[in-house]
Amino acid sequence: MMARAAVANRASRSDRVPRRVSLPVAGTALLLIDVINDLAFEGSDMLVAQAEPMATRLATLKRRARAAGVPAIYINDNFGQWRSDFRQTVAHCTSPRSPGRRVSRRLKPTSRDYFVLKPKHSGFFDTTLDTLLETLRIRRVIVTGIAGNICVLFTANDAYMRDLKLFAPADCIVSNTTSDNDHALRQIQAVLKGNVAESTRLIFRHGARPAPRRQVRPKDTRI
């Protein structure tokens, strides 16, 4: 009786332990959507308050991804500035006058990162993202950023339509409200078949998993 209880307790504890999600490095890309953002709009205080801690978590995920060899692709709005480039966008969003400066500074891109400027909500619409992903031979994407219920969701939807496997770490996506964000994550999980495990559960691995060894019977040497 006690043995059965001990087994049951171990089983219940194991059920509570979050499972790790293993991603192959080859064919995976991290998409950072609208994280270089001035967040300068009326009523943005709530979003800024959520985005700042999210940026810290996403920066940690990006460091782990880069160390493993996963490319980071910034997909960013151009804020209607058709004569600007991404460097000017970064300079503007990290300036002291920008409400989103802490988010933008924590996630400031490096020379090793890729970037795509988008004119609309989806990172795929009228951009070079398709070509870049094809060039990098990407088959699965980790979508992150702002806002979960708008640009992240639109980009995730277009990725799904292209048969890309989706990962959307719930702790690296924020929206104007928690309810909006929860709804977006439910859509990604239920409709787009995406994995919404938190970033700390994502593990990057190199190479394919080794195939199980076959049991080889010794040859019969009898004559």
C-alpha cells in the first residue's frame, strides 16, 4: 500500500515538472517582432510596464539561441518613415525621449543579426522575409515580441500558411492587455498548432537524435 502511494506521489510530482522542448539548431530561426519600438502612443504605459520585463527574458533567450548558432531576425515596423533605415529606427527608439527606450536598449541588435523592415502587420507581407528564410533554410520559427494579438499573431499566421513549424514562448510575447495576449496565445496554440512553452523550457540541440541501437545477433559459425 505504501509502495503504491510512493509511486503515485512520484508520478504526480513528475506531472508538475515542466517538460523541456527540444529544438534542432539547424533550420530554426528566432524572430523578434517590433521589439525596437518607441511605444510612443496614448495609453502605452501598461504595455511598457509589461514589455520591459519581457525584454529581459527575450534577451536571455536570444543569447542562448545565438550561442547555439540559431540566427536572430529582427522584423520591425518602419513607423511610416520611408526614407529611414533600421539604424535610424534603432537610434530613435533607444533615445532618452522614447517611452520604449529600455525595451529597445535591452534588445538592441548586433552586427551578427538580420533585420527586415515591414510596412504592415505581418512580417511576411511585402518584405524580404520569405527570401531570407529560404536562404537560411529555415523550417521552424520562434515568434516573439510586440504586440502578441496584432503583429506577432499576423506573422505567426503567415508562417503557418507557409508550413513553418511554430514556437511562441508565452513569456516573450506581450500585448496591450493580458486578456488580449492570452487570446493570441490560445489562437497560436489551437489554430496554428504552435508550441507556447515558456522560453526557459526551450532547449537547442545540434544534430539529429541518435537512432536506437539495433540488437545484432552473433553469426552462427557452425559448419
